[in-house]
Amino acid sequence: MPPYAPCSKLENRIVGCLAAGAIGDTLGRPVEGWEYSRIEAEYGVLEDPFRSRDTAPDQLFPDDIGTDDTALGMILCRAYLDKQGRVGPEDYARAWLKEMDPQYYWYCMANTYELLRSGYSARAAGALNIVTGSGLMSVNPVAIFNAGDPARAYHDALELTSLFQRGLSIFVAGITASALAEALRPGATVESVLDTALHVAPSQPVPTYNERSPDNLRDALREAVAIGQRHPDPLAMRAEANEKLTQYQSFDCQETLQLALAVFAAARGKPRTAIVGGANIGRDTDTIASLAGQFAGALHGFDGLPEDWRTAFLEQPGGRKLVAVGKDMAGLVKRKCERDGAIADSVLAMAGSSPQKNA
């Protein structure tokens, strides 16, 4: 097929975020849950997304790219496109019931699907779930819709992920969405993305099933960023990151975001380095590589991904479908910004009116 050429800088950044996330998801898939020492022993360095996927131990998704991370993100993208505007938990729940096949998703998401199917409210189902990393792994559409508006992305992410998560997980999802929304802002840098994550992270402890040190997300993420920044690349920081940032379970949402931000920081935002680093860091490798890729892809765009990866990605049916969704999301964001600009102008005009005229 002919090479894909983004129609605008906005489209390039949005498709870059989605594609880099899917590529990272695909690369990290075969070693999900492994420790980095085992990855090193069996692969050396895992670095070919479209060859290594054939060794994945679990069932491939129908589009042959990514895992439930990518698939769930696509469901949320289509919810935005169906609504042509801001999405609430009820909209997201309808999209789940319409599109989701629960056999492809882990317990927490399958549980929510069954609760929704049984008639539970979209605003109550998440309270009945276990806390995992499922909130942050699929929140990039929230950031895309709120590109350049980290504060709004944070609050929208908290609301939407409460459909199927609670507690620590929804805060981690909010931080992720906020940092990605910053990454999509014109003029964003690696440092501004990391600073945004630290700024919105709660500084008060969030109750969890175990004691944590640091006991709050802001300090925990600050520690992760510092580890990444003092190493020359993600592979060099693996020992320290795994010693200091891991929790009891590899699907712990705090751990996943800590490792993803550390990888992104150590990679200095370079897409290939971030994605390969995330897939080889160990633990929840598909989600870590996907998140690190999303941050880097949002900054550098689809054109900033390695040419061989772009070519292989566009050869996949799932890759071409993702690009089409990304193009549609870029159109939606453009229309939203045009509409919001008109609203802002009208409010400013009203603010400048005299009280007598409005009496």
C-alpha cells in the first residue's frame, strides 16, 4: 500500500500517539509478566514488534495488533466518534456492550461487562471491581479529545475510568491522560510532559491494600522520573528501577505508570528507545511499552517513528484501521477546538458588555 502521509500536524501527533502505543503493546506482549533478567536471557533485547508477536503466549486479538490495551482504547475512540463530543460513563458503557467480547479481556473488565449487562449503573460498576492497571492502559483517547488541556483530561479520565476501576487506578489514569494531553500540546517537551504528570498527581495518600513508600503518587512518580533521568537509556536503568519501583503484583497501576515514566525519561522521549526500553524493562511489559510509546509518539508524531516500524504497521489490517480512527479523531478535535473558540469569543464578548445592557 502507498505510504501514509498525515494531513496536518495535529493528525500526525494523534496518529503517532495511537500507533506508537499499539506498536509498544505488540512488542511487549510476548514477555508480559516476565522479569527483565528472563527477557535478557531468552531474547537478548526484544526489539522487533512484528516478529516477536508470533511468540505471544496468549490469544491474538482479531486485528492482529496489540492486546486489550489497544482494543479497549479503540472502543473509547469510537465512543467519542459516535458521540461527536465529550463522552460520559453511560456512553462508554454502551460502547462496551456493543463492541466488547469479554473472552478477550482480563477479569476486571469482564466483570464490569457482566455487571453492565445485568443492569448495573455505569457510575457504580467500578466500585465492585478489583484495582488493576486497566484504567491507565486505555485512556489515550481522553487525552486526544482534550489535546493541550491537561486539567480537563485529568478530570474526564477520572470520570470515565470509574466505569470499571476505583481508588488508586482512576487517579493513575487521570495522571496518564493529563501527561498525554500535554504531550499533544504545540511546544510540548519531554520535561513539560513529566512536569505535568508530577503536577496533577495527588500529594495525599490514596488508600491501598498494602503500605507504600513513598505513600503518595506525587512522590512515587518523582522518584521514578529521577531514576530515569540519571541513566543514559532505559536498558541501563533496569536493575535500579526493578529494585525501587516494583510492587507486590506486576499489574499494579502505580508500578506500571512509574516504570513507563522512568522509561520515557531515560529514553529522552525518543520513540524507538522508549518502546524497546518499555518492552525489556520487565513486569507489565505490554502496557509499559505502550504508555512510553504513547508519550513519545504524541511528541514526535507518526513521522517520528522508525520507518521500518511504520511500514510494517501499515501492512497490518489493524494498523490501517487504527490510522483511520486516528484521522477521524483529529477531525473531531479540530471541530471541537473551532466550536470551543467560538464559545470562548462569545463569553468574552458578554463579559465586556455593560450591566445596563443586560439588566
